[in-house]
Amino acid sequence: MFLTISTTGAPERPATDLGHLLHKHPDRAQEFSTSYGRAHVFYPEASAERCTAALLLELDAVALVRRGRGRGRGGAPDAALAQYVNDRPYAASSLLAMALSSVFSSAMKGACRARPELPARPLPLRVEVPALPADGGPGLVRALFEPLGWTVGAEPVALDTEFPEWGDSRYVSLVLEGEQLLADALRHLYVLLPVLDDAKHYWVSSDEVDKLLRAGEGWLAGHPEQELITSRYLARRSTLTRQARERLELVRLAETDDSAVEEIDNAVDERTDTEEAPVPLAVRRRDAIVAALRATGATRVLDLGCGQGQLVQELLKDTRYTEIVGVDVSMRALTVAARRLGLDRMGERQSERVSLVQGSLAYTDKRLKGYDAAVLSEVVEHLELPRLPALEYAVFGSARPATVIVTTPNVEYNVRWDTLPAGRVRHGDHRFEWTRAQFRAWAGEVAERHGYGVEFAPVGPDDPEVGPPTQMAVFTAGDRSTKTDTTKDAKKEEAA
């Protein structure tokens, strides 16, 4: 991964002032450790007339996989292979953006102790990125950088120069030229490199909103592509995107009114503001599962594919549940769950009610037998379709709890997500997403084979055209009448 920043100068204002701004001496090559490899800074040329600083990031692909962010894009069937065969070591992405932030942190803040007057001086800059993923093509590259004052060169990279008939790849060779403050240029790159790649190598949490707004100060609020930038930078997480846009709107209003943001933000009296914030879908889903469990009278519950333990944590609040077992194949997820639950600080009586175990749902496990209920919340869609029968037998045939609750996305509802491109699944690790008819057909067949009845319930707003965002099935052992009616309905709907 490679990026260069060049400037020109004269004897009275030498180009080597770039070294002062970057806090990296032009006469030395320097090396820095990052979370995913080694970053090298060196100067291919350094004279009073022209100076170029280069950032080379050598990626440790094994470290990337171990940290769990080396997966392939989208729901591709070769996602497991994509952990090892991908463009991460070569193409500019959020990895390079993080290296920029780490290695040039003072320059990005506009700080220079040795020459404090330099950060406020615009420089004639030329930025080159030889390989940049551009999900949107050269047109999007220009739409992102030109409003910021850059002259943009974005040449598509051919798939193979020897076979031009194969067409262009999704990569461009990027050249930016313009009079810019160096700090602004670095902040533009920090935000827009991952936006063009449309992927992040790490989990996006609420602190990413603060990072975005800090880097976007002075330019993002008025950018014509603000919605796309915030959505992609925040990994299309609707709650975070909405939060960022609301704060950017406050900035815009403050600038228009020549006021401080705090004055605009305090214009609403929270004591009289009774509008309720929308309930996140994850919370609605958890509430629906808890309500279904209560209706069954279950006291011993399995959370299969428990992830980071949110449902386990919720169930622990209710003393009716005497035993709660979280199962996941990922030790990393179980470690996070244990930390969330505070297992190491939990009292003896409480700790006797909960346990976390590692296990694969593709295999039968005698530890899972004899429970009142099992929950598979947003689990089945993470399996390849050929592996579903193994999960089905392990849960319904071998473990055989009295009640099984399954939730999964309703793919029909995806058109209601403004930030989700057509044809994309909701999460990069989803191998498929079912329509309502497909889910009902699968659930009906599972119930038929294993002697369960099944009922369905919507989770979230039930759109009259496309249904709810999440669909839930509640299987009950031995309740065959419910099962039969549901299967017929599913087959009719699928035929229609």
C-alpha cells in the first residue's frame, strides 16, 4: 500500500518545509509499528524546489485474519478463502487511512512546534495513490474530491493490460493536485479513502462518529455528497449515520446563523421535548425473543450463537431463568461476552445460573440436550446453505428442546433501507437472506421432519408491502396442528 505527497517551493520558501509539517526528517527513512503491519516514511526527493514524502504500509495479512476483519466482501460464497486472498496488502483502504492518522497525527491536527506559522500556509500539493478501490468508479472519485478544491485525475486500472477486452477493474490510479493546507489534505484522505473502498477493517462503534466529525470539520457539513460519505464511513450503520447527520446539520445551522453549535443545540428544552427516539431493531428483536420465551414458561434456555452475550445479559435480569447457556464457535466472541456479563465479578448465586461454552452448531453436542428452549437469533443466515441440514439435525433432532425460537432477516424489507445498495445483504458475513415465503417453507419442512409445530411473528414495523425487517419462527415440540397449517400457507405463498 503506497501513497506520496509532493510539493514545490523556492529558496525563500523551500519545499523541504514539508518535513517540518509532517514531523519526519527528509534525510532519514523511518519505520513505525501499526496494528496490522509496518509503516515506512521516506523521501524519494528532497530539495528546495521539490519535495516528496512517501508512506509505504507493509500489511501483516496473518494479523489481519487473526483480528477477524480479513473476511471477503458481501455474502460471497468464497468469503472464507477471501481471508487469505484479497487486495488488502496492495490497495488503499481504511488500513492506509489509519496509518496516515497514526504516523502523521500532529500534521493532521495542524500542529508544528518548530515552525508554528507553517500549518496555516497553503501549499501546492500533489497526492498520488497508485491503487485505490473505487466503488462508484472515477465519477464518484471526482464527486468526492473536486468540491474540496482538488483537481482530480482518476484513471481506471485495466484488469489486464495484455487483454484490454476484459475491461477495467474496480481500481483507479488517483492523482490530486491543488493549493491546500496539509492538515486539510490529510483529513480529506483519512475520511475518503475508506469511503471509496466502501469497507472498514475494524468494528465500527459510536466513537467513529466523533472521529468522522473531527476529520470533517470545516468541509463535511457543506459537502454535496455528505450523505454518502457519512453512510459509507460509518459502515452503513443507520443509527450512527443518523447521529452524524444530525450533528452536521447543527454545524451547518450554526454557520448560517453565525452562532456557536452549543447555542443551536440548546435551543430545544429536553424537558419539553417528548418525541421518542426510534427503538433500534436489535432491541426490538431481543424484546420479541424474551416475550416468546416467557410465553413458553421455559426456565432453562440455550442461546445458540450467542455472540457477545446481549441476550444472555437480558435473560439474567429475570430470576425465572434458572439456567442460561450461551454457545458460540468463536472464542473471541465468548471472551467479549464474559467481559460484558462480568463473570469474573459475579456473585456465586448468579454465576451458577449462567455458563458460556464453545461449540459448533454443525455438530451434535450432548451438552445441549434436555433444555426447555433454544434461541437461534440471526444465526442461520451466517451458514452456507449446504450446512443448514447439519444445524437442523443438531438442534431439532439431537438436542431437541421443547421450544426453538429462530429469527432471521427478511430480505424483502431491504428495499426500505436507504443506505443499503440494491442486491447487498445486510452484513458482510451473511451467506443468504430469505424472503418470507422461503423462511416459512424452510421452517415448515423442519417442523414436519422433527415433529414440531411452528408459528410466525413479525419483528419490527410490519410494512404492508414488504413485511417486517426481521421474521421470527417459534417451534413447539409435538404441536403438529400448528405445523401443518403453516406449511400449507408457506407452500401457497411460495407458489404465488
